[in-house]
Amino acid sequence: MDPSQVQIPPMKDLTVDNITENVITINSLCEDERMKYVLERLVTHLHDFARETRLSSTEWMTGLQFLTEVGQICTPVRQEFILLSDILGLSILVDSIDHPKPPGSTEGTVLGPFHTHDAEELPNGDAISHDPKGEPLLVVCTLRDTEGRPIEGAKIDIWETDSTGHYDVQYAGRETPDGRCVMRSDAEGIFWFKAITPVPYPIPHDGPVGKLLKKLHRHPYRPSHMHFMFEKEGYDHLITALYLRNDPYETSDAVFGVKDSLVVDLAKVSPEMAAKYNVPEGQALLTYDFVLVSDEETRELRATNSKIALDKLGRKVKIVNGLPVPDLD
Ligand code: BEZ
Ligand code: FE
């Protein structure tokens, strides 16, 4: 781009009241319509935030210093910015907007930092956890589409902590993955495995996000849960988790991941199931029927939801690929 060819809109006499429209005007040179829209809304909300809170210079600098610390603690395996997004409720909000779910399908939840790509692929029925102190749990699930048809051969990542509330990657000497696996649904959409009953645990809170939680008088705990991630061509990628009912943190999850439809009651293995799955009768049992949404249904729902949300806000926009952009026609 030759800078001498770009027509910069003139700006002068910038004031508290006209700075926003000036920043938006100069940013509107951007040719990417979606980026232009996102920047316009970001600058508008950011400036309104400063005007509304009467943000002091000291507070502005404290905020910047905090973000600097968040950046400084990040490494390839520690993403403090995502953690910050998690504890502010932004991660779950974005997931819920971008992966809309029709009634009856399985809702998504936060991914968290403990998914890895080195989990072993295990056959149905295998054990995913080798923690002798964990309470044995039989997990039997089905996977279907929104019409109730079984989905065969989906790649399913499953991960959970050990009985002390630590993921395998949180141990310095980790040599092989544990408490995790990749599994495939069979022709009837069934997948099942042996695990341990999940326990509550704190999110990493030894950094700036932990300090912020403390200052806010918030605890860092997540309620007991097991993570599931589903991938199958033609279906919207689903990142979710199941939460145990009556966990002490069920209604105060540090990262807002709990949704009613994902809360489960554990049962006990019946004599018939004990024989069928070769586990002791009376052992804890988790059953769940997961439902994936097709890519096409997701695209349509995303566009419909965008239109409804933007109409409600009274914004004159176009919806392109399910997302709002400025309407210049
Ligand atoms: C987790 O469930 O693994 C998790 C989610 C968000 C932040 C930290 C941990
Ligand atoms: Fe987790």
C-alpha cells in the first residue's frame, strides 16, 4: 500500500465527545468489512467504558500493568490470557454464540488448558485412568445426530484429573499420558470406558489471574467434571464436559462452565450391567446421550441468532457468513 495514495480523513480538536467517531473514521480505511465492524464496536465500547467509569490515569495504568503481567507469565503451555477470558465469562459466552445448539442437542462448555494431543487411542471398554486411589467409575455413552441416528466413528477426546484434582500434565515428571484417551463411537453410536469419579480442583491461581480472583473474593475452584471433545466430518466440533450434581462448586464454577443440561447424577452398576461390562455390581455409573449438530444446522442457527440479536440492538447491519458487518447499501 502506498501511503501517499491513502485519503486520511482530517482530524482536529479532539475532545471527550468526538474522539470516538474520529478513531472509527480513520479505522474505516480497513478493507476487511468484518474487521472494520469489530474494531468499530470495540472502540465504541472501550471509549464508553472510560467515559462511564470516569477512568483515572492511575486506574488505566494499573489495568495495563495487570495485562502486562498476564502476558509475561504466558508460555507455550500456560495461556494466562485464556484463563483471564475464562474467569471473566468471555470464553463461555463466545463458545455459546459461535456454537449455537438447537433444543435437545448437547451444549458446549469451556475447553480449559489441559487438553493434549498425545492421548492414546483406546478401544471401547478400556481404562483411561490408572490412579489406584480414584473411585472406579463406569462410563457408558451414546452419540447421535439431532434426528436420533447413531453417529459411528466420531473421534472422541476424553480427559479428567486424578483423585487429587491434578491433570497428568501438571506433574513435572510426566512421561506418559494418563487420565485421558481418544475413543471412537461404534456402529450404534456407543462408546464406553472405565474411569475414576471426578473431583473438584482449582484452576491455576499462582499468577495474575489468581491474584485478581483473590482481590475479588472469588475462589478458584471448578466443580467435579469430565471433559469430552467430539470431531466428526459434517458436524460442528463439540467441546463439552459433564458435571456431577451436588458438587460443592456446582453453582460457583470459577470459569462459568456449568450448564444445567450437562449436570449428571451418578447411578450404581446393576447386576445385568456388571455382567455385561465386566465391572463390580454397585460401582459408580455415569451414562449420557450426546447429540451432535450438523455443520449446516449450525451455520443456519448462527445466522438466525445473529439477525435476532442485532435487530434487538437496533443495528443496521448485514449478516455475512453468520456474522454482522456494516451495511453500506
Ligand atoms: C478445566 O476444566 O480443565 C479448566 C477450564 C478453564 C480453566 C482452567 C481449567
Ligand atoms: Fe477440567
